[in-house]
Amino acid sequence: MGGTAGSLNTGGTGAVSEPECTSDEDCLFVNSCCECAAHAVGVPVERCEIETCAASACEARNIPAARALCAGGRCALNVSCDATLVVCGAATPACPAGEVPAVLDGCWTGGCVPVTECTTVTNCTQCGADQGCVRYISPATFGRGVYVCTTPASGCQSDRTCACFGLSVCSSPAVCDDSSPDADVTCTYTCYNC
């Protein structure tokens, strides 16, 4: 008989001044008996001692992740946590501190995800005090923008401006703005596939 599935990691928390990723190929999806997380390629992943389990960590936690994506300069699971996408009548799942409900196909999955593992969140109120909030605006978001919670580099914990925090979350050709009242920084792209 196998072990039990493990928990989610809080991936995307590396203290770097540069983005940990610039494309999806820079990210590694880990879905073992012990962990459901996205990591940057080249970053050591803790070995899972449980070789056989009834369900992987993602399945056991009702997380519909199938791969890792580069979102906001950090690796995240391909899971949205944006409540504005929910159109079903199901009740919002209760989640432990630091985690938010996952969304798939217009409804809650029933699983909870560490906020830094979500590709998008509803708004900045979902980010923890030690996390920065980034709003991304592009033609693909129809001007609405999407929000991402991420852990600032160690030198930018208290300097969440474009000059520090923005360097790791707004990649070229984005225009960074740190005067928005609803996010630490806003990264605006004028192209669809840039």
C-alpha cells in the first residue's frame, strides 16, 4: 500500500533580482506523492521518499494543474485562482491562510492553492503581507488586467517600486508603473504575443 499525497509547495519564492523565468520552458512541473508545485529549471527539487501513492499531490488536493507556466517572471502552476471567472452557483471553498480556491471551467475545483502558485488571482487583497502584487495589462486582457501575487527579491521587500520589485516582474517590452492604487506595480504591454 502506498503513502498519502503530500502538500503544495510555495514555489516562485526565490530571492532574485531577475525573473526566475522568461518562458514556460524555464519552469518544471512537479506532481509527485509529496508535492504539487512549479519550480524554476535548475533549482533543486526535494526528493519524495514516497514512491507509490493512491493519488498524486495535485490530484489529492483537487488541483487541476497539468504543467508549470512562467507567469509574472516566476514559475506557477497552470491554475487560475481568479474568482471573477466563477459563474457556477457552488459555494466558495474555505482555504487555510496563504491559500486560495482554484478555478477551472467557470467553477471552483474544491482545492486550495498557495497564492504564489496561481497564474492569476482576483485582486491584491489575496496576496500576503510578505508578497508583492503585480497587475498585468495587455491587449489579451482587454484592458482589465490580471493580478499575480509573488514574493519580492530579498532586497525589494520594502522597495516595491519599478526600480526594484518591477525589475523581476515586468519584462521588456512592458512599461512599469508603480503609482497604481490597486497593485504594487502595473506592467503594461501593448502587444499580444510579446
